[in-house]
Amino acid sequence: MNIALEALKAFQLEGAIEKVAPFGSGHINDTYKVESSCGNYLLQKVNTKVFQNTETLENNLNLLQSLQSNVFAKHITTKNGVCFHLDQASCWKLQEFVLNAYGPTTANNLTLVEEVGRGFGMFTQVTSTLDATIFDEAIPNFHSLKWRLEQLDEAVSLNKVSRVDDSKKLIDQVNAFSWIADHFNKLVENGLPLRVCHNDTKIDNILLTEDSDEFRHVIDLDTTGPGYVLSDFGDMMRTLLSPTKEAEVNESKIEIREGYLNALKSGYLSACEESLSPLEIENLEFGGLYMTYMQAVRFLADYLNGDTYYKISFPEENYVRARNQLTLLRLMHTQIFNHKTDSNW
Ligand code: GN1
Ligand code: MG
């Protein structure tokens, strides 16, 4: 905790620090809740093995803040007037801890799903005035499925920790869905626009008001940058349609719940329909396949590489996560797409 206390000294905080404690369940960064005599904050230690270019993080966050929108939680700047503080070993940022708000981890009713959709829809709407090309990718190729598939191929051929034989079933399932990448490329060729995306719209990255579940802020903005609407709508489908968490050990609990997709879509479009093109609106649901597939590929590659990227809490966690994404993908494909797509799908 000492490193966190030390880092806090760099920020423009007035009150005396009373308590600093680990908070949340992100897979990449370390988060702490800070209680002080003049308010509470969230301090984040950014994983600089993953986010190697902190200048890009600073520029992208400044671009978002130039919108002066309360769709985003307020960040506290350092005494030097920047958002990110670099010390010898780490990179830190501080934001206000929003009172009477909570971050959902699963969605258990349609009203909540609609509200999460509306919140991320507001993000799409408010950022639609910005030119996506003035943002840099915080992590190069972050949502390039082509690159993610190449990474998986490499992990299979290197077989660093001898897990390939036991993962054959999942590798075959990934190969059977490779048409998703081709279909995505066709959409881009047909004019799917590049826009500013959050690029990590999983349910955990939104704050809602306690009791009323009303949208407060979109959080975890580090991956914001150029992208396609399929990413942001698709990651919500991936994390909202089933009641299960990513590492659910009981695969049979994964399901696509009745009415959830409609609620999500209606909440999302209520906030941003006017800024989307017809091609984007027609293909929102394909985003669910695209993102769930990409996440399966990423978890599986990490498992085969020996768990070097995502935090794990039990040895086979990345395998279980990849298996679950593939199960969810199959359910989406049969239940959402079979009645509305041609036989090539
Ligand atoms: C990571 O940091 P966190 O837990 O919000 C990951 C996302 C994945 C997600 C899967 C920088 O998000 O891309 O979709 O895990 N972030 C990064 O839960 O890789
Ligand atoms: Mg994140």
C-alpha cells in the first residue's frame, strides 16, 4: 500500500488520506479505493506491460475530457496538471469515487440491461462529434481480430507450456468460426465507419446509482480510441446476455436470456441511433459474435502462452474462460442468427 500512498502525493488532493484499500476485479490494472477527509477516490495503477505508451493514454483522455461531458467520471489531475503520474516503476491515475453508485458485475433484470445500453449509447453519442483518427490506439491492434488470430497461431506453434494437446477441442472450435473474421472484413469494405469507441464496454465498466440503477458514468477509459461500433455493442452482448461470469465453472449455466438483447438494443439506440449509419445499425448483433469470438481467441492464446496477460485466480482459469466464450458464441450463433441470416453463416 505504501507505493499507492506515495503516488497519491503527486495528485492535487486537499484532504488527509484516511484509508487506501484494494478495490474491484479488473483483469489488467490494480485499483484502490482511497478515503480522505474531503472525499473518496479511485486510484489506479496502470499495467504498463499492457499499456506501454502512457503519452497516448494522456492524449486520449484529454481528448475525451475536452468534451466536458459527465458521461465520464471526473479525473483529478496531478500537481503538474496532467492525468497520469509516472514514478520510477509505475503509472497512476486518480478519479473521483462516485457516491451512492455501484459497478454491476452481472445483469439480472431487463431494466438494468436497458440502462447499461443507454449509458454506453451516451458514450457513443457524445464521442460521435470527435474525429476517431485524432486518437491513437492505446494498445496497438487491440481489436484487430486478424492480429489476435495470428497471436493464437503463434501460441499454438510455440506451445510454450505444452498445453496444446489438451486444448485441441477449443482450438478446433476457434478454427470453425474463422469466417467471422472474413465477414467483419466485408463489412469494413462495405463502409463500416471508424469511430471513437470505448473498446471495453463490459458490464463492469459502468457506474449506476444505487437503488434506482440509473446510469451515472462510463469508466475504465484507457482503451478508448478508434474502433467500430461492433466492438462496443458486441462487448455488451458478450457480458449482459448470459447470467454467468467469464470464469463460470459450470458451463451449463451459460444461456441467452429471453428479452435481454431487445432491452440492450433499445437502451443503446435510444441514446445514439441518430449518430449511427444504417450499416452499423443493421450489424449491431454481429458485434456480439465478433467480440465473443475475439475474447475466446485472446483467453485461449493466453492459456497456451502460460497465463502471462490476464490475472488468474485458479490454474485453468484462462482455459475455462475461453471455453465459456466459445459456448456463448455457439448459443448466440444458433439462437440470435439462425432465423435471420443466410446459410453461409
Ligand atoms: C480486460 O481491464 P479489464 O478487466 O476491464 C481487457 C479487455 C477484455 C476484458 C475481459 C486492456 O479488461 O479487453 O475484454 O479484460 N483489457 C485489456 O474481461 O486487455
Ligand atoms: Mg479495461
